[in-house]
Amino acid sequence: MSAGADRLRPEWTALPLVLRARIVDVIGGRFVRDDPAQSGFSASYAGVVTTTKGKAFVKACARDWHPDSLHFLRAEMQVLTTLPPTIAPAVLGEVDETAGAALVLEAIDGHHPGSPWSADDLHSIAATLRILSSTKAPLDLGDAADSMLPDFTRWEQISLDEQLLAGLPILVRERMSDLLRIEQDFRAAVGGDVIAHDDVRADNILISDGHARFVDWPHARRGAPWIDLPFLLPSVEASGGPACEEAWPLFEEHGAPPMREMLPVISGFASYLWFAQAQPEIPQLPGLRAFQREQAGPALRWLAALLQVQERAASR
């Protein structure tokens, strides 16, 4: 798979004229061009808009487009104003009116990691995750557990579905009773008071001069430190990077906890991916299920390896 998510988004000219005019007003000057960003799983417009006065990265959604995309855009507006500029783009302006909504952001001159993955890029990402792990979340930000449940606790449903159960690696299928027990610890494992991005992957990361900043924050929640790491690593492995357990020690150099302490989160994310990839396609988000399926393979392989380590340790 690619390091990020690739798909065709709506064009700049598909936005209502009044919304485009308001966006240009925020940037200043007269419209020159737009350079669309064809990545991510949102039905919103995204791209760099250049005017005679400057440029900005714009995310915009018309009122009558995908309702979830409009909701996520408004949620991201609320989150970004609370974040330090060391981990996210600066907000230049917001537009929210009858025609739709738009978020006008600093255009970061950087690259997405993963083409190919390098140790330097992984260290840059780890350093930003370390900052995130100590950044207190606003009190009004939703709890991670509340937004992740029941999606990240799907083992019971999987155990009752013959087709999903049969498709699992045998080492995972044989430990279903353990997975159901581990699942009970998920809520406690993700609980905390720092900001969690909840969607860190290559196309949501920009690296400039060795410093990584994360973009696309609508799913941000208040949770435990480092819970974004188990969500990132299966996508790294699936796109040609190191195996999850091989990459983890690099992040430990930056303060990540031992893998065993994150087992409920690793297990929960694997259950989410395996269950979600089997669900019907969402017409407005083509390719989402295939993207989840490609990550499910590494996530399940990693989980099986951790369960084996756990079993060997218990038998000593």
C-alpha cells in the first residue's frame, strides 16, 4: 500500500462561489491558483490556495456535501486553536456560514514520510509524539475511550462471526479467549489527560528540516500518552517500513512505554481494523475498506507475535 491514503477529492471550483471568496479574503489578495491534495478519507476539498498576497492550506466543505466531512471540519476548527505550533499548523482563519465551512491553515513546506521510510523520519515523528504525550488536553475535549468504543473492542463480535473468525491468523484465532480478556482493559489503557491525535499516518504528517508536524485533527481526544503509536505502526509496516515490533525500540528512545504495556491498545486497534475492513463500502469514501484491510495484516501479525511472547513468558 501507499504510505498514506490516496483518492480524488472535490475540486476547488466545486465549492460554492461565496465560500471560495471568503477563503481568498482570509488569505488576502486575488486568487491565483490552487494545488489540490489528493489524499485522506474525507469528502472535503483540500489543497494549497495561492493568491497575490500569499498562500495557505485550505480544507473546505460545502453544506450539501458529505455530512460527516462537514462535522469533522468543524471539530478540527475547535481543536487546532488549542494546539502548540510545534506539533500542528497555525490557524490563519476560519469560515463557517450557510454555504459551508473552511479552515485556512499555514502551508507547511515539508514532505510526507514513507517514500521510503527512513530512520531519520521515524525519529522526527517520535520526537513530536513525545511532545504530544506531555501536552495537556483541553478539559472540553472528548475522552478517547468514549470515541473509540465500541469500534476498538470488536473481538466479541468477531468471535461470533464465522467468516471473520475463519479469516484470522491461526495464532490469533486460537487465543480468542485471551483477546476477550485483554479487551476488558481497553478503556483503562487509553484513559488519560493528554492530547491524542487518533489518526497519525504518513499522509497526516509533514516533515520539514527534521521536524514533524501532524495535520488533520478532527478525531483528537483526551487520552493516555503514546496511544497514537500503536495506531501508526501497522501503516508503516504495510507501506514498506520496518515491522511494528522492530520500529518500537526507536520510539522507546523518545520515551514510549514498553510494548507489553500497550497490549490492550494494540489488540483493540487490530480488532477495529479487522472488523471495519469487512463492512460495506462508504460511497463517498472510496478505498477506505481496502486501506483498512492492508493495515489489518500487519496489525494481526504483530498481535500474534506479542501473544506468543506473552505465552512464553507465562510458561517460565
